[in-house]
Amino acid sequence: MNEFYEHPAVMEIIRDYQSISMTINLNQSKIKNNLKHFESIFGQYKKYLKELEEFKDIFEFIHKEDIFLTNLNRINNGLLQIEFLEKLIEEIVDENIKRNNELESTMIDSKYFLSKKKKFEDDLELN
């Protein structure tokens, strides 16, 4: 038997929040997995670009070195920006998961007081 009174409305709020919280954490985890997958793809792409750089003499020979090097630099800069954004998004996702878990924990810890308040409000309405 529970030693604390748990008001049904409070318990419903907590159950609803836990359900939403679980969905949020699942989605945040999917985002992190996708970021890791993109990191792998971009790593391969950068490797292929490095291999292309080995053939730059061929591009020079056909008078397209400037176009090639400009595009290569743009792509490399874009990849660096994407890597920075991936790290930033991962930090945001981690912080969101942490805060969401803290909020859920706080709600559960305060359910006794919320239940007492709700019961008091219910009792006032009856009088």
C-alpha cells in the first residue's frame, strides 16, 4: 500500500508527461544516430576528396585547376561547417535529454505535494 496519497489527476498528468518524455528521448536518440551516420558519410566524402587532390596535376593539365581547387575548397569549408553544426546539434540534443529527465524526475518527486494541493482544491469545491 502507498504511504502517500496520489491524486488521480496528478498521476494522469505524470503518466502523460512520461509518455511524451519517452517519445522526446526516442526522437532525440534518433537524431543522435542520424548525426553519427552523417558523420560517417562525410568522413568518406572527405576521404574521396583527398584522393581527388592526388590527381590535381591532371586537372592542371586540362586548365581547370582553378575551378577544381575553388570547388574543392568550397566543399571542404562546407564539410567543416557541417561538422561544427553536427557537434552543436549533438550538444543541444544531449542537453535536451538531460533537462527532460530532470524535469520528469522533479515532477515525480513533487507528486505528493501536487496530490495534496489537488485534494485540497477538490475539498474546497465540495464545501
